[in-house]
Amino acid sequence: MAATDPLPDPDRLEGAPHPRETRAFFGHADQQAEFLRAFNSGRLHHAWMLTGPKGVGKATLAWRLARFLLATPEADGGMFAAPPPDSLELPDSHPVARRLLQLAEPRHFLLRRGPNDKETALSQVISVDEVRKMKSFFALTAADGGRRTAIIDAVDEMNPAAANALLKLLEEPPPNVTLFLIAHQPARLLPTIRSRCRELRLTPLAPQDLADALTQAGGDIAPQDRTALAELSGGSVGEAFRLTNLDGLKLYTALTRLFSTLPRLDRPQALALADLAAAKGAAETFDLIVTLIDLFLARLARCGTTGQTPPEAAPHEAQLLHRLAPHPLAARAWADLAQSLSSRARRGKAVNLDPAALLMDMLLKVDETAGSLALR
């Protein structure tokens, strides 16, 4: 990246609209209703933690809630007061919606990773300086004395000093301020931060909601691929977007075709897959293949444990899962292998091992496990 190039948004999925630009919202009706009930009761919590897997809509919902709060006038309790709102919807033409879209709303603060010290790239963490900017922002009096909001995307990315500074703000919240904390892995946060927030847990999207959200984000999904994409993405729009852009469904089909040759792995097929992952500029493809192998092993373990197959994500997958994981003993072996391969992949990538060799080694380990299970 040239020094004059603008830095990318740290909270935007590459190639997709920013969450603040996403107007239609799919799924999560219960979570929206919970927030609306709290608002209408007059007991709105000052901090809301939006949790759940990456890509299921946490940031999009946070922007939706902030728009609603900033645009909805405070009830005066008079006889002619407007009835309580029954929806979070806000027209695109509303001044608040337009200002938030342009990051020009004076009553809203967006806390996210900033540039590094040399301003040549994004920092890997949210620093304490960024949190101090937010605290200074709220120290100022709002122009109209009304509500103010902030979105922290994502609180997982804070370094320890930033997390402690945020905790102090949560302990002594400014008046009329509502914070929305986006957390992908809340268990890693300080317990004191979690305890001072009300949680809205978002779950994976259903296939139809996922397809609609992906279409809005600019992805293209055929009707017959909806179930497979929902299975492989875990109901995450972000992951579905990655799968779509990198031909993930085709890669997973190729993997299951290869694994159908177990326990006598088809070496030419395996080498072709390894060469694909090692091609120039194919780092993302390599990462995706590793992810798909881990996912296949997890599906094997679940099938062996429960005796039930998930909806198929590739042709003839159910038959393959039953054959390779017919009982809980096999499930345990596949689960152990998944953990081992994940560690090997991380170590191999850290020391810059040849991607083709690393992937081939992983495939041979899968073959070895299948062979040992066939002898039992």
C-alpha cells in the first residue's frame, strides 16, 4: 500500500458494504424485540454487548439500534405524546440516517482500530488513546442535550490498557449515553466488562435470511446452494461472502470427492488440491481449504457422536460421513485429529512452510486416521 493510499475500514468486510450502509436487516427478530421492549419500558441499559459468531450481523444491528435511538425523540409523558414505537425502522431520508451514513452525526462516536504509529497501516489493536478520544467526546455537552451513542467494533481487539479505560467508562457512564459493544469472543473479555453490559446474543442466520443478506451485500447465490452455503458458513454472512468469492462450495465438493477415496487416498487428486493452494497469490485459498478440512472433520465427529448427518453441503456427503464415522469411537478420533491439524497448520504458517507440503501432510494425516479406523 502506498503511503498516500487511504487506509481500509477495519470494520468492513473487503468487497462488501460497510455495516452502516446496510439498510435492510434480516433475522434476529427476537433480539430486536428485546431491545425495543427495554426502550419502551423506560429502563434502557447504558451498555449493550452484541455477541455471536463473526458475520451474523452484530455490527449491522448496532448501527440500526444507534440510528433508532438518535432519531427517536424522548417521550415527554404528556397527554398527546406519540405512542411507543413498535419498530426499529428508520427511513433512509431521515437526517440522522444520512448523517450516520456519512460519519457526520455529532452525537455518535465510532471506536475502532486506528492507524499504527507510522500511519502506514492499521494497528492490530484498539489502543488506549482511541478510548480516551471517546471519553473526551462524551465529556462535551451534546448540542441539543439529547441522547448520544457509541459503537465499539470490536471490543475483542482492545489491548489491556484500552480495556481498563473502557471499564472505567462503563462503571461511571456519561448521562444519556448508550454504548454498543461488538464482541466476537466475549469469554476473552474482562468479566467486569461483561457484567456491566446487557447482552444481545445473535445466532447463525437461517438459509433464507443468509441468502437475502448475502444478496444485499453483493454476493450471488443460486437457490440450490443456499443450504450448503448456510452449513459451511455457520449462518455467517461474512463467511458466506468469503466462500462465495473463493468458490468455497466447489472446493468443499472437491474435498469430499477426495475423502471419498479414504482410506486409500487418491494421491493425484490430493497433489492437485495441494498445488492449487500453493499457487502464486493463493494464500486466501489455502486458508479456506484448511478451514474446510477442519469443518469436514467437525462434521465427521458430530455424525459419529449423534448418529445423525447434518444437511448435505456437497453431493453424497451424508453417505461419506456415515461411512467414515459410524460410531462414537470414530468421532473421538476425528475430533482429536481436527485439533492436531489445526495446531499443525498454525505452526506451519507461522514458520512459512511450503503451503503445498503443509496441506499434503494434513491430507496424509487424514488418510492415516481413516486407515487406522478401518482396521478396528
